[in-house]
Amino acid sequence: MPEPLLAVRDVSKTYRVGRTEVAALRDVGLELHKGECLALVGESGSGKTTLGKLILGIEAPSAGTLHFAGERLPDRRARTLRRRLQFVQQNPMSALNPKRTIGDSIALPLAVHGLVPRARLRARAGELLGLVGMSADLLDRYPAMLSGGQRQRVALARALAAEPDCIVLDEPTSSLDVSVQARILQLLADLQARLGLSYIFITHDLGVVRNIAHRVVVLYRGRVVETGTTAAMFGRPRHRYTQMLLSSIPVVSDEEERLKPSWPWERDVAAAEVAAAVGCAFAPRCAYALDVCRREAPAFHPVSSGDGHACHCPG
Ligand SMILES: Nc1ncnc2c1ncn2[C@@H]1O[C@H](COP(=O)(O)OP(=O)(O)OP(=O)(O)O)[C@@H](O)[C@H]1O
Ligand SMILES: [Mg+2]
């Protein structure tokens, strides 16, 4: 196996809120290889965005290390490193200045990183629009004049302008209609194949990443509970939490309906808040929990080539 493009090792992140400490991530590890799309999946509050921010250098870890292209990532990133790791968020408006034309928005990273001569900025911005399936005629429009799908394409063009190795996509299609969502996912897959990009794809919905992710990391309350290839996750999910996530996604055929894990019931999430301190954090919600699950936190059991699960009673 070649050296990973990105390696996250034993990373924890704690936020102080007044006098209390919120553990957003605990001992998280993952590897992303060149050309790979790695999905980070979990419910709201599981730590997905926090992990994305640590990778991008927007936040610094409380413990643990991150390596990129073989080098330890410092908390304060030099410009070149910032260029190589780009961010696309759920709401494209947050990446685009409403007072700037989209041509100027795309030209900005080109100028900041000195990627093309001044005289070529506009032409290159037009090429980048073409790359995301939009016409260069739109260069002089403002973000408010575009549809949600078009804005997300512009945000992507802006990220691509920096010629990154890796893009952290945080719920990039969650605010879009289903048909638009499908086209953006197809565009992301095409761009990845064409440009050899690597993606960290953050989503709360496993169904979204089914056709684009190569591997999946499942987070529950700041911990990695299962990792595996997308085929393994959908074919034979082991962790009970992964099974619960999968039981709620829509399927396309009777065959899939038969294979899909069923989830007997869900316990009160409020109870999970109280009881999660000892044992498995998921035990209070788990239909299969044993006594040991409430006593001891499960260790990570490797299954194949680094992938595995942290569950006392896997399926
Ligand atoms: N700046 C912060 N200050 C305090 N707590 C924070 C901060 N950022 C995140 N948290 C807490 O860390 C935990 C993880 O948050 P995070 O935003 O990473 O979750 P997420 O998986 O991205 O959720 P969502 O799906 O809702 O976006 C949550 O409990 C959240 O309240
Ligand atoms: Mg988030």
C-alpha cells in the first residue's frame, strides 16, 4: 500500500463551553489515499465538521497528529498547504461574497496563489466554470442571480481554482433538490476521475455516498465506530450503529430491501445523553446491547487491512 495522502492519528478535540468541556472527537484515526473518496458519516453532532476543520487547519487538535503527503501538518498552515487542501461547504453562499461577481470570486484564489498571470485571470475563471459544467457567459453574474445548484458549482470551481490535492466536502448536496443533488454528485465523481482528486465527503446520509465513496468512516459521538470499503459497509455492516443508519435509507429494489438490515426499535436519545459516559456510547440506544456493552467501552477490532469496528456484539 503506498503512503496515504492524509493520515489522522489518535486525534482528539475538546471545546470549552463555559466551565464544561465538550469532547467533539476522541482518538480518531483515518487514512485517505490519492484519488480516493472517503466518506465521513454520522448523525448531527458526531464530530464530522470538527474533523473536517482539523484537516483543513481551521481548528487545531487537542491531541494527536495529522500528516499530509508524508509531512506532519502544523496547526498554522503555510499558504501552499492551504492551497492543497480546499473546502466546499453545505451552503455555497458562505464561500461566495454576494457583492462580488462569480468571475471575481473564482479569480481571487488564482491571484492569491499566483497560479496564472494577471492578464489570464478572467480566461482561466471561464475555463474553471466550464470544468463544472457552466458557461463562461455567467462570469459577470452575482451569486444571488444563480440557482442553488449553480452556486454549488461555482463554489466547486473556486475550490478547483487552487489546484488542490484534496477537497473536504461538508454536506455539499444537502441543501439541494434531489435531482440537482444527483447531478452534482455525478460532477464530483467525474472531476475526481479526471483530475485525480481526493475527497473527504462529509454527510449524515449514507445513501448519498453509496455511488461515490470508496471507503466509509462511521462516527458516533466523536468516535470512529466502523470503517470499511463502501461495498463492505453496504454488503455486511458489522457495527450495530452502522446497521441502524443503513436501515433508514431508501433502497431501489426488492433484492436490496431483503438485504437491508432491519432495526428493531430506537431507544430514547435523551437516555443516551445520560448513560454514554461508561461502556459503549451507543449502548443506551442499541437493541442488541449486552451487559458488557454497558460496562466496558469496546476496543477497535481490525477486520481487514486496517478496517474494522468497535462493537462488542457485531452483526
Ligand atoms: N466551536 C465549538 N464550540 C463548542 N462546541 C462545539 C464547537 N464546534 C462543535 N462543537 C460540538 O462538538 C460536537 C461535534 O460537532 P460537529 O459540528 O463536528 O458535528 P457534525 O457531525 O458536523 O454535526 P452536523 O451533522 O449537525 O453538522 C457537537 O457536540 C458540537 O456541539
Ligand atoms: Mg457538520
